[in-house]
Amino acid sequence: MRRRKVRRDAVVFAHDSERHFAGLLDFYGVRWEYEPVQFVLEWDDNGCPKSAFRPDFYLPDHACFIEVTTLNQRLVTRKNAKVRRLKELHPEIEVKLLYQRDVLALTAKYGLASSSSPAA
């Protein structure tokens, strides 16, 4: 089976830090998928999804999901809660939370961040 290579320029990322992280993964030859799975975290009384979480990246060769957070503390707190809930429901699923400042520092260190793109 031939594996499809993801082209970073063909993906519409929700945030620049996600694009920068994809560049870092590409630089190191790490295969990735962008938001491939949504996990339901809570259901309403009718059994319909009420809350869900779609991690930013899946690294198939490492069986690991990566969530890149923003610098907004309110959003970081919500993402932390979603990651905790996902681990409660699916302890077998590996999810790593990566803070935006870490991604930006890594991409800057390796010269992968475009100077023309703002760090949002």
C-alpha cells in the first residue's frame, strides 16, 4: 500500500502555529494527518454528541495525537479539560498537548517559521 504524502500547502490550518508545527514535522520527515478524528466527549439525553474534541495532528507512525494550543489562557484551560476527558474515556489513546510558544520557539530555532507570517 502506497502512503500518501500530505502537502502542507494543501491544508487549511486553523492557526499559524499549526502550520509551523506541520513544517517542523515535515523537516524531520514525520508523517502526519491534520484533524483526522473527532472524539465525542459528552452526549445529551438523546444520545447525540454534546461535546467533542478533534486533536490537531495524528502521527500514524507513533500512534499519537498532538494538540497545539494558543496563548489564550481560557482556551488552554478548555483544551486541558478536553484532553483529560479524552484520557478518561479512552486511556489507550496517546494525546500530547503542545503549547504555541514551544512550537514557535522550535520553528524559529530551526529557521522554519516564515518571517512574513505573523505568529498569531
